[in-house]
Amino acid sequence: MINAFRAELIKMRSMPGVWVTFALAFPLAVLICVAVLAGAGGFPGHTFYFVQTLRQRRMLLGAGYFAIEILAPIMGVLCVTGEYRHKTITTTLVLTPVRTRVLGAKVAVVALWSILIALLTLVAVATVGLPWNAALGGVTSTVTDQVGAVVPGLLASAVLLGLFGLGFGTLVKNQVAAILIVIGGTLILESILIALARAIFHYDLNWLPNAAGAALAGDIARGFGGGGGGGRTFHLLTWWQGGLVMLLWGLVPLTIGYFTTFRRDVT
Amino acid sequence: MTAGAATRGLPVEFSGLSKNFGTVVAVDNLSFTVQPGRVTGFLGPNGSGKTTTLRMLLDLVHPSAGTATIGGRRYHDFENPSKIVGAVLEATSFHPARRARTHLRMAARAGGHDDKRADEVLELVGLTADARRKVGGFSMGMRQRLELATALIGDPDVLILDEPSNGLDPQGIAWLRDFMRFFAGEGRTVLVSSHLLSEMAQTIDDAVIVSFGQLKAQGTLEEITSGVTGLVMRARSPEADRLCAVLTEAHVAFRRLGHDEVAMDAVRPEQIGPLLAANQIVLYELTQEGADLESVFLSLTAGLGFGQLAPRP
């Protein structure tokens, strides 16, 4: 397992797509920092203002969540679909014929790289968001006080979102289709389904991937934590329920994909 | 199991191996053994099931029936298979953006080998100068060499090659031939599939011929080439007419090839020499010829001329 993990590490390191996700993590996190500081003063009011409320402080610290919820699943998809796209799956399975071992190594390496993406977004917050907030008159310690409340959820979300991408990548195998499913499905389709469920059935579809991830990430998650539309609060799952549901969103497609795709003949 | 002298030269055994893809029978009850210390050619026309058979050996394809083992063990039972088996399957299984050395370091790490092994095998296949180049810019021949380097990363006891000459230039083919001979000369096992028969005839010790997924012949190259049509003696004589009369009288089958040339089937020099001497027939030339691999291959795979060869278990 260790050997397979080391091989997967070097594979990920030599894939341009993975570095693209890294390259985007920092600017996307900065973009959200800008959005948080722009909205901190309220409307109408200051264009930019330092964060004041607990939720604003946590959102600034966890500004990378928006980047992570896009980039970690894409990286998970790339990790497995790249094998089929470039036919490297043959070499991979000749070197490591126990397929569960290969998949296990991929889970581990995606978890690690997802955490690295999350850490990179924290660097963006530390080097851009916090100094800017301080320049606007904010007290940095009031934000860093929230590290314990934000960072564990952020890192756990990153790992589970990466697993989510890996799961669908294993299931679908086609790289473009898998990326469309995990990104289009969570960012577009899920929002539509949630809105429809609320409007028609007055039901909160809080177990879909994005909503479950938001529950795990807590207040830092975009769009769910504070209210929601329609004048009624959107009820998220608890953090641990969200984590469990996200785990299932990763493990279920991964397991189905293993039996229907990954275990099949490589001809 | 670890690599070392004790494990050098493991036999590769296929027993009752079958594979169906839906209603298509790709491999049909195939049984043969590849012996260590020899280069065994796995020959058959396109679509005869060679690649599927090799992929079943390497656990890439699941057999419908039967087993394929290396030293009595299935491929996935080896804790670290790259130390036991090296496989060259297709020259396209590379990430184009990956550098040659990075690809080999990945393979080295998967097998638990030191990174420096990547440089050793690069040198072995003559790609040291291209180590830092991305594989996407490699020619087919260079990819074949890199695939071979990947197979050799664990210094294995068994080498499985599927059409390894594809894309290689004549120099590369000659190098590969020498390498396979050297590898087998160390007591290790080489199983190589190919449809380049003239090339194989210069390389292999044993041959396994398949067609439509079925075994058609197995044996040493000499057994196979002599087994189908037997040895042929060719004689040139100014007394060809009298020669034919003597052969008819001695019940030797012959064919008149020209005004002074006669071919005699299924006879050996020890038989024909004394016969001609006793009849004082003048000869310009007397040569012994066996059927070449290509003619045997064509006759077997066309379903003709199975003659004296029966499938061997």
C-alpha cells in the first residue's frame, strides 16, 4: 500500500491538471476575501470594511472553501480518469495488480492533495485577507481566534470533496463527463433542486453534496449558513451529519465504480 | 517472494484458459507451458487471442475459465510483481506530460525500488539522453524502449512482451533480439508475442502458435518447422530423369522443380545419399531444407496442413 501511495504521489505531481487546481486555489481564495470584505460593511455603506460579526470573521478565515468545493472534486476526478484517458491504467495495474490497493492509494493521495489545496487557500487568507482586513481597521486576533472553529471543518471538507470527485471519476471514467457531473451537478443542478424542493414541497434538500459539505464546513460555507431565500431559514444538517453524508457521497460512487468499472477487464 | 538466483527462470503455465467477450470466444481452452532459460515466441494472426492471453496472465483480463500462473502462482498473488515479472504490453500507456525519468521513478516506487533504478534502466534501453524529455514528444520506437525500461525496473525473472518490435528501427530490433537472448541466457523466462515471423525465427527457441484462440502447435522451433511438412532434400543433377526413376523405384516422394532440379519430401541425407551413390548419379548440388516458420505459420493458421502436429497440453 505504501509503494502504491508513493507511486500515486509522483503521478499527481507530474499531472499538469493538478497544478492548475493549485494555481487557481490562491486567486479564488483571494477573490472570496475581497467579497467578504466588500460585504462586511453592509449595504448601502462602505465599499470595503473590516469583518465584524462572528460569521464574517469565520467567512474571512475560511474564504478558501469556495475554491476547495470546486477544485478538490476536480482533482479527485483527474486522479482516476487520467488513468483511462491516457491508458496508464495498464501500467498501474501491472505494477500493482491488487485493485483495491490502487484505489486505496488514490483515496489517500487525493486526501493529501486536497488538504494541500486547503492549506494554500489559508495561505491566501493569511497573506492577503488578514493584512487587508487589518489595513481596514480590523483586529487580526479576532479572526485568528476562530482557527479552531474553522480550519478543522475546512480541512475535513477538502478531504471529503476530493473523495467525492474520486468516487464519481471511478464511476464515470470519462474525464469531461465526470467533471461536469461533480461541478455542474453540485453548483448548478443542486441549487435548482434545492430551490424547487423548497418552493414546491417546503423541504430542505440538505443531504445533497454541496449542502452536506456546507454543514460540515459550518458558517464558512457560501450561501447556506445564514439564511437562504424565501424568508425561511435553510436547515443544514449538523456538522457530523454533514460529514457523514459527504463521506457517503464519496464512498457510494467509489464502491459502485469499483465493481462496475475499476474491477473490469482492461483490454 | 523475492528476486534472486533461487527464483530466476520461473515457468509460465497456461491451463485450460478461456475468455469469452459476450458471444465471441477470444481464447479457447488454451494450455501450454513456457520454460525458463528459453525465448518462447507466441505467434498468431491478428485477433487470434495473443494479447488477451497475455493480459489474463497479468490479471488485467479475468479468464472465463482456466488459470495462468507464473511459478505456480497467479500474478496478483505476488506481493511485489515487478520483481518477478516485467511486461511490455502497449507503447501508448504513458501520460504525455510526464518525463521519461518521472515515469520510471513512478514505476520504481510502485515496486518498492530505489529511484536510481530509473536511471539504470534508462541507460539500459539507450534513453539516458532523453530522460528529461516529456513522453508526449517520443517516437513510437522510443516509447517501446521506455515500455521495456518500465518492464525491467524490478530486474524481473520473467519477461512478457506483446509485439515489442512495433515501431522499432532495424537497429532497435537487433538490440531487442540480443537483449532477449541475453535475458534468457541468464536462465530467465521470455515469452514474446509477435506476427513478425522472420524476426521471430531469428530470436526464439520455442514457439507456440495460436489461431482463433486455440493452440495449433507448440514445440521447439526445429520441431515445429520440421513437424508439419518434414525435411525437404533438394538435388540438382544433369541426370534428373534417371534420378526420378531411381526415386520412384525406391518409393521416395519427389517433385520435379526444373529440368535439372528435384525436391524430395520427408527424407533425410542419411537415406538419400547412399541411394544416389549406389546408383552412381552425378550431383551438382544436394541441400537439406526445413519448412520455414512462415510457411508453417500460414499453414497452421489457415487451418491447413496440421499433419503430424497435434496440440500439446
